Amino acid sequence: MRFVIQRVQQADVSINGQIVGAIRKGFMVLVGICDTDTKEIADNMLKKMLNLRIFQDENGKTNLALKDVDGQLLIVSQFTLYADCRKGNRPSFIKAGAPEHAKEIYEYILKQCIESGYTVKHGEFGADMKVSLINDGPFTVLLDSDEICR
């Protein structure tokens, strides 16, 4: 599982020109899922993400987590995070999770974030989406379950 987490001042996702999810200060998260990912792995990734202290405190130090700043989440599925670009010029996506499995885990991630008390907005799994954001910093972090959970 891979999360690309961008600390944002605001972000939104649209489908066919209509905004389907928008947040103010928080994380815009692209989520890539592979076939070996489980709900347990998702739980570990979420624990790490939600506790990341990447917001500035009163001294300008990155000491505050999402909950400390009343941050929101915009979560978008992104199978291309599993692109394999080693050979040729056309990426291979065979490492990306099968759609049925990936959608189940993606929806689990959304549910867990909501149940944890966060304001959560999201895209539509498998849709052609446009994401707009104002990256705060810019500050972007990559979490990979191969490094975090295994």
C-alpha cells in the first residue's frame, strides 16, 4: 500500500467538471493498493498517517498532527502509484491491486478515517478525476507499507 500525503491549505476533487469533495487545511492523500494489501496493513498505514506530526506549532517546528490542527482529509484512489517504469516508456500496472480488492480496501480506509472522527471527503473509485490543491510548504510525504508494515 502506498500513500502520497500532501499537507494542503485546501484541496478538491472533481468528476466531469463537478466538485465531489473539497477540504480546507489538512491532508490530500493519494492511495495505491496492491493485491497483497489487507485491512491490517491499512490499519497500520492509517495509524502512521494520522499521527504524522507535519504541521507547524507556534515555534515553526513540525510538531502537530492532523487532529491537533482540526485538519481534514481528501482521499483519492490512485492505482498509478504502482506503476512499473523500469522497462520501456509505457508504465506497467500489473502490481496494482485488482479493482474489486482495491475498492474494498479503499472503502475500508475511508470508513476507518470517518470512524476516527475526521472530516473525510473523497473521489470516486475508478473514475476519471481532476484534483486541485494548494500544497502547504510544499510538504509531501510518501508512506509505503513495504517500509512501514512488513
